[in-house]
Amino acid sequence: MSNITLRLTDEEREILNNVAHLYADKLSTAIKTILFEKIEEDYNLKIVKDFEKREKENKVELVSLSDFRKKLGV
């Protein structure tokens, strides 16, 4: 496993330690959790924005579940 070094002020370290206590976890695990949650949120937001853009351009077709099943022959 590799290591990454972060330079933090005392205040930043205290904030992150407090957050780690909220997660009831070690500091490194809490930072990883927060980081990957942020990445997931940003990715989901990008997907929504892309969908909304395609929808404005009339490039989206919404299909009911029953019609979708018919298309699949189910």
C-alpha cells in the first residue's frame, strides 16, 4: 500500500480529526471515505447535467416500463 503526505495547518488537522471521530474511524480512513464520496457526488452530478442537456436538446426518449418490456419481448 502506498502513502500520501498532506501538509496541514494545526487547525486543518484538528478539523479532520474531529471529522474522523464523527466517522468513528482512523483519520486516514475518514479522509479516504470523504474523498471517494466527493468523487461519487461529482460524477453523479455530471451524469445529471449531461442528461438535462440531452433532454433540452430533445435527445431523450422516456419509455414506460410496460413499453420497455414489450420492446424486449418480455
